[in-house]
Amino acid sequence: MSKISIAAIHPGEVLREEYLLPMNLSAGALAKLVNVPRTRIERIATEQTGITPDTALRLGKVFNTTPTFWMNMQNSYDLAKSQSEIDISSIQTLDTAGA
């Protein structure tokens, strides 16, 4: 079975490219709007850290999206990254039909 490669897109890239840049909004300005430290938004936008539930709630509110939108992006990124880093080929599948 061949390994499928999934492109991992960091939610910070989406924040930066789809929200901050088109809206001409700085990390500092967004941080003030959502009441978090500027460094939190900067670290997300530069893909150094991920989106937490707290941040997802705040971004969902300010951008009129949902927190789930941001968390799904983070979860998808984390899973794709892990799939490329973790070898699970030696793990056997359980037969759950008889359970």
C-alpha cells in the first residue's frame, strides 16, 4: 500500500493570506480586536504556533466564521504533519467483526 501525501497547510498561512493581508490588518491590530497579546497573532501568522480553542473562539467572532473552522484547520494540519512524521506501518489492524 502506498503512502498518500497530504499537503499540510498551517492555519497561520490562511490567517495571513486570506485575512490579514487582504484586509490590510496587522497582527497588532488584530490582537487588539480580539484582546490577546500581539505576539500570539504574530506567532500564528508566521506558522510558529497553532490555533488554540481560545484563539479559535476569538477569530471566529472577529471574522464572522466559526471556531470550528479554525480548529478543523488546525486539526487537519496536525494530522497531516503527524502522518508524514510517524511510521505506523508495523501496527496490526484488529479484527473487530468478531468482537
